[in-house]
Amino acid sequence: MRIIAVLNHKGGVGKTTFTGCTAQALALSGFRVCVIDNDSQHNLSTLLGVGARSPSIRDIYRGTDEKAPELMLRAIRKTDLPDLHIITADKYLCDADIHDIHMLKRTISACRLERFYEVIMIDNAPGLDRLQGAAISAAHEIFVPTELRQFAIDGLVEMEQTIAERYPDGGRISRIIPNFYKNTKRQRAFIAALRRMFPAKVTETSIPVDSVFDEVVTDGKILFLHRLYSTGAAYYLKIIHELFNLDEEKVWEQVMEKRTERIRSEARQRFFEQRERNRQSDEA
Ligand SMILES: Nc1ncnc2c1ncn2[C@@H]1O[C@H](COP(=O)(O)OP(=O)(O)OP(=O)(O)O)[C@@H](O)[C@H]1O
Ligand SMILES: [Mg+2]
């Protein structure tokens, strides 16, 4: 089981979008995935159509070693995709809830989540404090989506140092994913600089700017089922291929298969609903 913290101390760089879309793509490609929403904004819980629920990650942090595993198993909820589960956030979640930075790591291990999942992804609030520390401590590695601006790039070097100093036994930055890519000369220069600073960590694929990400959130849709032919979805499949060493064509085929199944079952459901409505109006 791979435990990945998605982290950037900067806000609005695409952490939640990345976590949600990557987890959905993995689940559609046959992986069993659990995501943890470690952010009081609970955007990931909303994105996956579950919303903030109780018990949440906050109850796990505030629990005792005896209670936390049971709370964690109760906190795991289903999403719209059978192979994708979520532990939701709580709007009151804050640094003061973390009494022990290793609580999440210990609880994941006590629940033996590796029996159920191949990948756990933890979405984080911006910042680099105790909340993020709990995720770093639980993680084997850290993925960092970043925007391509000077301050954002300068900040990554500091972030890497801070992580090593504050959380010496936690996960380390393994991949950096450029987001909001517009293929301008300036952005290409930023990517080249990033590659020099973090050799072998920056993904070959950058995620382009695409309004589809806002659309799927607004409409409560799943990118790979409802907007598979968008530029955004195509680039995400490339990223999955790079980050998880999967065959891009195979992923595409599996996603297509699930998509067709899903469209068929939705059509079937609409047909029977319509038939029931017709029957009721005939009777009336
Ligand atoms: N590649 C992209 N192209 C266009 N819009 C994007 C892209 N990636 C993310 N967005 C949009 O940018 C906004 C911020 O993204 P997101 O919420 O994922 O960032 P975040 O890093 O999780 O933010 P926060 O730090 O507040 O948690 C959202 O409206 C999202 O739909
Ligand atoms: Mg977020």
C-alpha cells in the first residue's frame, strides 16, 4: 500500500483537484483507493459528493489509541465509485486537534488498511503545521502540485527543508506536478528551473489550464465518466501513467469500459424511472 500526502504550503495550487481526479482515475483503473480529507474547508469531501460527515478525520485525531481505530473504520465512507472511499473532514478541524503527530500513522496501521487499499491519498490544507505534520508522518511520500510562478517555485525549496527539519521520520517530496500550464516561454523557463532544483522529481507532464475542472465541481460530475474527452482528462491519464507506472492505453481502456457500463446503467435506471412514472400517471 502506498500512502501519499498531497501537499503544498501555498493555497489554491490545485491540491484538492489533483487528489480527487487522481484518486478517481486510479479507482476506475482497478485500484482500491481511500482518500483522506485533511482540510477544514472539506473541498475534497464536497468534490466526491459525500460532504463533511461525522465521525471524521477530526474524531480520529482527538480519539485515544483504543478508540481511534474503531472511529477510523466507521469514518470510511463510500463514494459514487465502488473502489474509491473517503474519510471526510470537519469544518472545525484545526492544528489544536493534533495532540500527537503520529496518531494518523498509528491508526492506519492499527486498522491494517493495507488489507483493503492499494493507495491512500491525503489531501491537505495550505500551510505546514501540525495538521500537515500528521499527514507527512503517516505518508511514505509527498506529491506537490504547484503553480508556475516565481514565488511558488522559490517556496518549494524552503518547504522541502522545513519538512526534513520538522518531520525527520516522515515522508519526503517524491514528485512535483506543474499545474495551470499554458505553455508560455516564461512557464517553460520555470519548469526548467524546477528540474534543476529537483532532479528527477518534476513530472514530464504538466496539467494544462482547463475550465473543465471547475465545471465538474459545479455540476458534481466525475471527470473521467462525464468529460473523458476533455483536455484536462487526457492530461490526467498521462500523469497517472507517470506517477503510478501504469500503461496509459490500458488505463484508457479500463476507464472507457467503466464509463460505458456506467452510461448503460444510468440509461437503464432512467428507463425504469420513466416507466414507473408512466404507470403512476395511468393509474391516476
Ligand atoms: N489545471 C487547472 N485548470 C484550471 N483550473 C484549475 C486547475 N486545477 C485546479 N483548478 C481550479 O483552481 C481552483 C483551486 O484548486 P484547488 O481547490 O484544487 O486548489 P487547492 O490547492 O486544493 O486549494 P486550497 O489550498 O484552498 O486547498 C479550483 O477552482 C479548481 O477547480
Ligand atoms: Mg484544497
